[in-house]
Amino acid sequence: MIGHKATHRTWIPDLQDLGAYDSVQFDLPATFYDGYTGRRAAQEQDMSIKQTMLLDYDLKVNADFDKGWMYRRLNEPQRQQAEKILCRCFSVVRKS
């Protein structure tokens, strides 16, 4: 994603981009296990993978297409396309 503003919650990638990186293996960044030693603001901030990230909401893992508002705003063809790709990647709950 390229843009001039920070990405905020909640977002869904453009449907044409879903699956674009399925075969790409990304290395963990050097700072992935950073303990923020000596940086008080970084230690106390809330938006972190450990404290804040939610699997279904942020990563679309075990996403519930019938419950999540972000999926209800898609029209039926868009929903089917998103489900097809996300179900292939993750365990996705589908009740209907």
C-alpha cells in the first residue's frame, strides 16, 4: 500500500489485491522482538501487536462474515470474492 496518510482501523484491502502476496515469504523485521528498552513512550503506548491487535478484526483470521460490520457493507459479489480468498488463507466462519 502506498499513500500519504497512515492506515487506520478498520480497513479491508481492495478486493483486486486480495491474494496478491499468497506466495511471498516475508522475513520478520529486525525490530520485531524489540523490548523498547530505554524508550518510555514506546514502552507505554497502547497500539501494539501484543496488546491491541485482534486476529479477526485486524488480520481477518477466523473472520465472521455474518457478524462483522466491515463485511456487511460489501455487496454480494464483493463478499463472495473476499470470502473465497480469505477462506483459502484462513479458517473463516460462515454461518449462512
